[in-house]
Amino acid sequence: MASTPSHRLRLTPSSSPFLPRPSRSPHRGRALQLYDSRLCLKRVIGTTCASPTGFDAVRSSFAYIAGGAVVVVDVDGDDYRQRFFRARPTAIPIYNTPAMSYSTSSPSTPKANDSRNRVSARDSTFGINDWADPSASKTWTSRERIKAATCLALSKEGRFLAVGETGYAPRVLIYSLEDCSSDTPLVSISEHAYGVKVVAWSPDSKYLASLGSSNDGFLYVWRIDPRTGAAKLFQQNRCTTYVKGMIWIGHNLVTLGVRHVKVWRIDETQATSPVKQKFIGDANPTAQPQKTLPGRNVLLGGMIEATFSCAAAIDNTKAIICSETGDVCLLDCSGKRMKLVHILESGFVTTCVAIRDGLVYVSGKSGNFATLDLESLLKKAPNCIWTNTEGPTGTGVLAMGFLDNKMVTVDTKRSIDIWNRGHIPGSSGAASPSVPIPGRGDAVMGVGSLSQTNVTGAQFYTWSQSGEVILWSTDGTVESSFQVPLDEAYFEEEPELVNQMVTIRATMDGRFFIAGDKLGFVKVVDFITKKCVSSMRAHSSDCQFITVYEDKSNLLIASCGRDRTAQLFRRLANGSFEHFQTLEFAARVSQVLIPSTDKIITCSLDRSVQIHDLVTKEGDSNILAAIPSRTLSLKASPISMAMGSDGRTLFVSQAERSVYTFDLETGKLSSSFKCFDQSGADPVVLDSLTTCPATEREPAFLLGLSNTDKSIRMYDTQTGQFLAREWGHTEAILGVVMIEQDDASRKAVSVGSDGTIMIWEIDVQDRGWGTTSRDSSPVKDANTPVNQPTLRRVLSKSELAEFQRPSTAAGGRRSPPRTLTKKRSLFLGNYLSPASAKTPTSAQASSPAPVVSEDTPSRLQRSLGTPSGSPPISPKSKVKKRPSVPALNRTKTKSNGNLRSFGSLDMSTEQTCRALRAYRKKLASTDPISQEILAEIDQELRLTAVALGDRATRSKAMSDTMLSGLLDQYSERLVSLLDEKLRLGKYRRSSDQDTDSADKRPGSSGTGSSNTST
């Protein structure tokens, strides 16, 4: 079980008279990260920024949050370069946070519930290498791994980056911007318990303020070393109001939120004199106590009910504060009494404000954009609005900032635009953004890969719930996009049901895109024409998964849904798409695969994997059908499946957090492994499996995702060894795919419901290998696509009998003939034939002497008349009396028991057909046939024809063609039954002779009485 680091514990001052133990490592139980990850984050597309607290810009760089990472963009003219900063949950900072004197077991910074009168901190005398324990296991608990970056701030000189997190044990991380993309922070502060709402740097970068969420309720001010970036707690206080923003006005800190504006004054005269300690851990009673951060609420007056959303500092004494309803106010902190004056109303919902070159820029979610004259605004003139424009419908601005000669905006579609200087969004002469950084405004529902040579020119594609498909390159640029049409959903019993796109798969060349929606429609879109060429109602509810198989001559499509069916489609020679079969199951089908032209694999929630053979009809190779071949039982419900590179290995991920490997040729379990990490703890459920073949430098590995801890994972396919794990998405991960590059390198692309797309570079070599609103629903129409009947074409067993299996499969099921050892019976004068030994039920019914035990059907038990020299009868066997003569006569008149052993009539018919086909093959041999047997065959076939004719007359459902076909199929089975009947007749005659000889023995009372009467 993973332990929580000691620097996150909340301790009270110790009153013990004994000397405390020396301070222990703040990272107890954790090891240094002595390995390089095989997954390296190379690019992030999209952002999770929803307010100005998640965006900042200084000089020629700006930063924004994207899931669990922060993207810093350096702009140089029309070019830009991205860097990524992301710290693992166990990341060890370069500089330790100073230890407090009242702490007895950890050099932790002050906690929120500690005493306020604490002495100043002492720098730790131990370095990070002193506490490193290479033998300790690196542990991440599942709740520790899920963290999200919620806010950030750039220092004014552009040297440091501060990031606030939310989740379990949130941190405030400080990075150095002089480095490239980094996973190691300078400082890690874990004083906030429930999350960090906002962070802000002072104008001189000497202080960093961090404010916790409303549940946390603490405001900390940290003194920052300008040379190293090390942090030390300076002042703190409580702030339980719901805060939406925080800015610095000179040396004053202003927080604003719901009916709240408060000014906190930083007391720079605070100083403490260091005193040499006599013993380790001994508190210094002569040190000056820490001062509380003082603050005063601003009188709101008529704005008492307002919610303030954003603010921008004008100088060291004044700032502009805006409310969500569009009120623009001026805050003056120059005197002892702070004033908040209402200036004007912008007329739209305000989300962000910025100041540049004497102009105030105000924007909102509705797309409105206004510019105000700063000089007129300071004079409190109500007519200070210069421009007031409206942007594109549905596209608003969430955050905005200014570079040296550029303006950067983040819109509601999560796209980032870099505008030229002086540009006003929404104006009539507006030019296109000079540098657009695309993103996704809504959740990315999935991702798919394309081959290196395709007609789209892209490398992967994503889709959203609205049906918008975007094709991307690995450098983050959009190559193309199109819209898949969605049918409007209208149900009287469910009026709120909205149709959504669920899954999309493309052919490897990118020519066709096959889409499945929430209503169960499967549509085929031609990328060249951007038109839907086929639309079929495949399922009665959600279409869960679609798979595509293609080669030079075939294009097969399979889909599965929540209606417990799998639908099979194919493309005909004329270019149209045809539905040729429906497969029904006992439980919901979670995934379907087509690994080759002769096999279909499905997995369902009844803990089974079904394998079907794709066969052609005899005499017509253009007609296909799927015939059940084998069923594999699982320990738990399957989550995902993937085929191995060899074409015969199947990987199945299960809900019990393991991966099973099956050999499809034998149907046996090859191996299995638990989805552990490198520490062997906290197994996870693996989804979206993808296999990658081995190369000369890299082993074969299995790529997947885990929503248990929001991570991307890699495992060795041969040994199941853990290879890599990385994280970055803050919400559910909805897909991950592998992309092959032209230079033989590999990249992985993962997408999440938080709207981010992350591109990872894979390097597994040198690891021992080789060494919102909706329109009103229309009036219900019976001819709408939604009311179309769902496709169904379930083939019966008689129809499936017309198809032939592959020759390899037929040959593999042929079993060798059995040879039974002949045993002498005391009551029978001859030896038992192999046929009678194989059918003990028939022997028991026709012969009174041998009785078959129910426990061991192949063993003949002796009757009660066993001679004294014979071995005793086993007490476990059930002894039956010899039946009387009338009973024997009744038994002979009954039909053969073998016909009843077939079960249902359909099963008997299927077995008879198989026997007839086998008999036709035997007729080609040169073995002689008795004339008596041929006569019996002819007689039995005529009788069978008469019986089938009567059955057809009664049911009126069998055609003449089907009747003749069934007669041919029955012939071989009837012949085998006649052979068995002949052998049984010979057996009965021998038995009767033995019975007569036994009756003639002397001393038999029954025999004597019979002879006397005669």
C-alpha cells in the first residue's frame, strides 16, 4: 500500500520534554526517478482554460493550461514554439521547502490549521541526494495520479512559471522558464488541501500569492529567491469567500469574486533574526512570531449583489474590475480608504479585461468585444467607449493577453488565436489571425489512425458528438475537416433524447469513413465527395463499435450495439454496400474484430469471446456467411480486444484488471498478466488495446489506456512486463492509437473528454531488447430515417448448412478412428463389435444379459447369475435383473435410441447432413458393398421421403427444392444407421443362441417343465 509523503501531514506542536528525532525526508518511502520514461509528451492540442486564471502572457511568451500540463508558447513573428511543463505526482523538486521549527517529523511548510504564532523557517541542511533511497519502491496511489492544472502565472521578467493544481494533495509548482520542456519543478508546495484556485506574481517577482479553493480557504504569500526560485512562507490568512480572480496592485493584493472585493496589504518590514539552535529539532523561543496577512473589505455600495469576474491593474494604486453582468468599475487604493466606483455598463457578459497602449479591452462569452479610452475612464466619463463589436455567433473570448507586438485570445471553442497588433476582433476590417493554434471546443469522442499513404494527407483523425471529423498531422495542424450528417431523434416516450456521434472508423487509405450514431445508424461517407453514400439502420440503439477490414479485393465492415447483435456489411463490385448477416448474442456485444477474410471475433458481457468462420456458399462464392466456430470462456467481462502481429494471437483485457492471451488456432490460453505498474501495486483496467510489432531495436508491446488513474500504459506482449506509464488528461480518456512515421519512429495519440489531444513520442529501445441549445423537434413523420426498421438477417441452421467451411478447418476437426479392446463375455458366445461398445444404450435396450452402469457407460456389468469363480460385483455398480420375454419383445419394437440422443429435430437434421456428406466422400473408394445393404438403403430412403412429404404437407413451409436437398443430406446418416442395425441384429441372434443353450442345461426347473409340457 502506497504511503502518503510526510510533508503532507498536518502536525501540532510537540509538548514532549524529550528531544525530538532528527527531521526525516520529506519524501519518505519514495525513490529517485532513476529511469527515463519511454513515453515523452511532444505536443498538446487544445486547452482546458475556461477563465483568465488559466492564461497569462508576458513579453514574447504566453502560457495556458491543457489538462494536467501547461503549454508555454514562444512567439517569434509568425512562427511559434511550444514547451510543456508537467510534474509527476512523485516529482522531487530541486529545492526543498524550508522546515518549520514546530514540526517534529518533517521539514514541512506551515499548514493551514497550525498555530498562527509560528516562528520563521530555517533552511534545511540536507540536500535531496541525502534522502534518496534507490532501493525504495516508487509508489503512486490511484488518487495521487489524477491531478489537473487549474491556474498559472508568469513572472513579469519571464523567468519563472507558477502552476496551481487540483485533486488529491494539490501542489503549487514553480518552474524555470530558462529550461526547455521540463518534468522537474524548482519548488513543490503542498500546503493547500482541496485545490489551488489562483496564483499571482507580484510586479517585482519577489512574492508569489496562492489562494486555495473555497473548501481550502487559505491565502498564502511566499517570498521567492530571485536567483534560485526557492520559496519560503512569508504571510498567510483565511479567505473563505468564493473567489474568481486575484491581481497585484503595487504591493497590495486584491481578491475578487461573489459579492467580494478585498485588499490585502503586504508588510515588507517583517523580519526575523536567526538564532543558532543547540539541538536538532529544538525550537527557538526568542524568534519573532510570524505576522498574519492583514486585509480589508471594499465597500461595494450599489454593487453589493454583483459577481466580479476579472480585473486588470492600471498602475500601483488603481485597477479596473468588471462584473459578470457587464459592469465596469474603478478601484482606487491610493488613500487609506479604498473606493470602488461604477463607471459604465458594457451591455454583455464580461469574462476578461486587459490594458494596452491607453486602451482597455473588454470581451465576453457571447462574442462581444469593446475598447475603452483609459484616460476618459480615469476621469469617470460615461462616454469612454471607443468601439463595441460583435464577433462570430457562438464564439466568445474566455481569456486574453498582450505580447510585445501581438494580442492572444482563447475563445469558447478552445482555439488560440495570435492577432496582429492593433487588431480588434469582430470589426468590419478584421483580418484573419496571423497564427492560429487550433483546438477542440467540445469533448473529443475518439481518435483513429491512417496509413502513411492516404488520400487525406493527414496522419490521424478525431471526431466530436456533433459529427464533426477533423484530420490532423502530428505537428498539430488541421489538414481537413468535414461533417457527418446526423438524423434528428424524435421519440414520444423520450423527448429529450438527442442524437450523437458515437464511433467512426476509416479505411486505411482514408477514402471511406464509417460512422455509427446513438440511434443505431451506420453511415458511409466518401471523403473525396464529402457525401454520405450509404445509410443503414443497423441497431435499435447505440452503435458501440465499428471495425473495418480491407485488402485488394474485399472491404468488410462489422458493427456491434447495445441490442445484443453484430451486423456484417461488405462492399460489392459495383461500389455499393450490402448488409449480409446479423449475429445474435445472449448479452451486449462490447467489441468486434475482423482479423482476416475468413474470421470474425466478438466479445460480449457474458464473459465469452465468440469466433466465427466466414465461409462462402457452395456453388456461389459471392455469398458470404459467418458460422460459429469456437467460444472462449473468460474469467470476467471483456473490456477490449486486439490482434497480435502474427495473426493468431488475441489479447483480451478484462474487468478484473488483467490481460489474457489466446491462441486462435488451438483456442487455448497462452498467458496472462496483471496490469501492474513498476512497483507491482495498484492494478488498473486496460482499455483501447493496440499491439505494435517488434523491430530490430524495439520489442513488441501492448499500448492501452486506463481511466482508473487517467494514464497511458505500455506492456511487453511476450512477458507482460510493465514498460511505461504517463499521464496528462484530467478527465476520461476516450481513445489512444499508434502512428507509424516515415522515419520508422512511432508516436501515440490520446484524446480525452476534456477536449485535449496529446501526442507522445515512443522510445522503447535500449531497455534490454537486442541487448448547447437545440432546435425544436419536427413533427413526427413515418417516413423519417429514425422510423426505418432495423436491419435483421439471421441465417437459420438449414441455410448455414449450404455454406462450406475452409478446407483447413474441416481437416483440423477430423478425429482418428477409435480402436476398442475386445473383451470376452461369459454370457455371449462371440465378441462385442466396436459399434456396440460405442453405443451402450442400444446394447442395453436389445440384450437382456449385459447391463450398463450409469457411472461408467462403457463398462459392461455382469448379471446376478455370475458363477462362483467370477470376481465379486462392485458395490458401486447398479445391478439390474434380466427382463422377461415380453419385455424383450417390447424392447425390440421400439425405435433406435440413437435417434433420440440427437436432442432437438434441428440438431438431428444437422448431424444427419454431416453424416451424408461424409458418406458421399466414402463412396469414391473401391471398397465392396453388400447387395442386401444397398436394398435396405433404398427402402429406408423411400420411407424417409414419404415421412418428409407428410411433414411438408402438414407444415406447408418446405419447398420441393429444400425437400430434395434434405433427402440428399439424410441418405448418408440413414446408411450408417442401417449398418449399425445389421450389427445389432447379428448381436441379437448370437445372444438368442447362447440363451437357448443355457436353457438346455440340466437342473433347470424352467426348462424341465417346458420339455414335459411339450
